[in-house]
Amino acid sequence: MGWLSLAIWTPIVFGAVLLALGRESQAQLVRWIALIGSFISFLMTLPLYQGFQLGTPAMQFVEKTPWISRFNVNYHLGVDGISVWFVLLTAFITVIVVLAGWEVIQRKVNQYMAAFLMLSGLMIGVFSALDGVLFYMFFEATLIPMYLIIGIWGGPNKIYAAFKFFLYTFMGSLLMLVAFIYLYMRSGGSFDVLTWQSLPLQGSTQTLLFFAFFAAFAVKVPMFPVHTWLPDVHVEAPTGGSAVLAAIMLKLGAYGFLRFSLPILPDASREWAWLMIALSLIAVIYIGVVALVQKDMKKLVAYSSVAHMGFVTLGFFVFNPMGVTGGLLQMIAHGFVSGAMFLCIGVLYDRVHSRDISAYGGVANTMPRFAVFALLFFMANCGLPGTAGFVGEWTVILGVVQANFWIGLMAATALISGAAYSLWMFKRVYFGVVANEHVREMSDINGREFLVLALLAIAVLSMGLYPKPFTDVMDASVANLLKQVAVSKLN
């Protein structure tokens, strides 16, 4: 069994073991098994980076075994410079989420931990699959554990939020399945994604397929105007669910554009780039303003996620190395920063049981250690130089300016709104005099919470101060992708 298979199936197997431990009296054992399983799963991903060969766009760590021979469906895995970092990010965030839910989750602990471990393996499968059927299976299967996480451990309106999440994301994926079946027929009976990337296609066909993929991937990102499910889901989801949703699941859609839309449909991608850029700019500018008026902390960070992911799609569709690399860096940085911000909100919620900004004030007086971490993550969310948030956004803006100065200028205005809503929220929650008795009685973070936030702080600062390891891995694959997009496939 190869490293990719181990990375996918190790957390799924540990999740299945946890489901067998159903008694509440075994909750502490369940927590330790979940932590050990998530940590082993993370260790399984490290050889993918250590053994990754730089300077080549070829797929690496490839595994290919016949699965459904009658329809030429294969268990086909592989990663390149575009996907390998997301495998590591998924496994890392899973360890963080298991630690974060250690004391908070007291009901059905085994099912909660099992859902996250299984979700981790399925998401790694999405980033690794090179067969259309395998990709679709992993892509859709991720909905099940997240649906359960929201529906069982969520807030008062959890059932509504869970249904909204499932219906929005599932409906778009049906059109993707239709596109996969067409490509299978057109290629003479192959579900191999790399084969599809060399398939000649007519312009009208490319356009139809482009919007079929758009329906699946834009909802996942989520892009404007199909973003409305995200704030509702974030508000109702438990802290761990919000962290994984923002840090990893939103990236599945953006990754789909890079793996399918751009290389398979280059002519349609160039033709409709104006639409993608326009929708991305609306997300970056308008949604950033919407975040300013939010009263719920989770809803504010949820809208900020829509705005930050707008930078990702904006960078992808300007078709230059700086833009695409910046989009990828922004995806990774957003994984660290947004996950950290939702976990910080979770720390406050565990103590006061309110997400309203007005319920707080002067938190820095009673929780000084926690306030230092929160300030770092808020600054990273603003794009402060030296943090991961700066690396991604600034590189995207440079790439967009190379393509069109005025579009780049409009995108850069989002840095102002980002600073405004982040610092305005931080001021009201953390600064000033202690607002009420609830805040006065709050205790500073314990050792476990300190460890969780410290790990994320190290990740945010490391990427911000030294992004070279990330870009070195990406460069060859980004160059190859842009070469594919530049060549017409009209037959």
C-alpha cells in the first residue's frame, strides 16, 4: 500500500474503530484513540513532502489498480505540486480539531471523533484522485460526515443548516457527474482525468462542460451569488465543524477548478474568465463590506471567508504564474488563519455561550495569553506582512496587476475592508474595560487550548516569514497548468 492510500485509509479505519466504542464510559479512551489516529495519519502524509521531487509537473506517488473493470474505472491516485500541500493541510487540521474538541464534546464523543477522522480521509481522497468516478465518490462522500457533524452537534437551527448545506452542495455536483459521463463517452471509455486533459473539444461543448463544473465547484468555494449557505452553516456548526469547513472543505471547490475546468476546458476558461473575475471581485469587495455590519462573530468570519476565497478564484483566472501561485498560497493561508479564528471564537463560546459581539468587551483584561494569540490571527486575517495572510493576498494582487492594473487596484481595496472588520471586531471584543460579570469570570486558556493555538500560530508565522518551501513545490505544476490553458483544444 502506497503513502497516499495510507494517508486516506488510516483515519477512516481509526474512525471505524471509534464507532465500535459506543459507551459513554469509554469517552476518554475514545479521545485518546482519536488523537493517536489523527497524529499517525498526519505522520503518513509527511513522506509525501519529504520525497516530493521538485522541478517536475508529473504526478508523483502514483497508485493505479483496476476497480470496476467493465467500465474502465480504476483506483488511481497521485499528487503534484498543486495538490500535495492540501493533503498535509487536511491531516494537520484534523489533529488540531481533535484536540480542540477534547473537553467541549461530552455527548456521543465516539461518533463526533469518528466523523472528523473519516472526513479527513475522504478529503485527502479528493485531493489525490486521478479517476473521475473515484473523485466523484470522495467528493460526494465528504458531505455525509459534515452533514452529521452539523445536524447532531450544531446549534438551535442545526437541522435547517445541515439540509441547506447538503442540498446546495449536492445539487451542483449532479451536473458535474453528467459532465464526467460525457467526457467518459467522448474519450472512448476512460475515466482517467489526465486523459481528459488532452481531449479535443468543440467550443460550445467546452462552455456547457465549464458551467457544469462551475455549478459543482462555485458552490463549494463558495462564490458569489451561491455563497448564502455558508454563514448559516457556520453559525450552527460546532466549532470543530466550522474550522474544518473553512480550512479544508471550501478548498475542494477551488481545487476542482484547477484540476478540471482549466486544463480540460482551456478555451471556455479563457472565454468566461471575465465572468469569474467579476464574481470574484464582488466577493472580495461587496462581501467584505457585508462582514462589517455583522453582530455575530461566526457570521462575520464566515463572510470574511467568502471574501478571502474570492482572492483565490481571482488569482486563478488571470492566467499568470503569480496569480495562480498566489491563489494556491491563499488557499493554504486561509486554511490556517480561518481555522484559527473559528477556534478562537470557540474558546470564547465555551466560557460565555454567546457568539454576539455585544456580549463581550475587555476580554484582554481577563484572558491576556489568549488575547495575544487572537491578535496574531486577526492581524493575519487583515494581511499583515510576516503572516500567512499577507503572502497569499499580496501575491494574488501582484498577479492581477500584471494582467490588469485597474482590476488589481479594485482587489487591493479589500485589504482596507478586511482590516476594518477584523480590527473593529477585535476592538469591541478584547479591548476596553471589562464589559460584564461573564467576562470578569472568564479564565485564561488552559494547556490544551494553548497547544492548539500555538501550533496554528507557528504555522501562520512560518508560512508568512518563509513561504519558499510552499512555492518551490508548486512552481513546476503551475507552469505546466498555464501551458495547458494557453493551448487551444478546439477540434
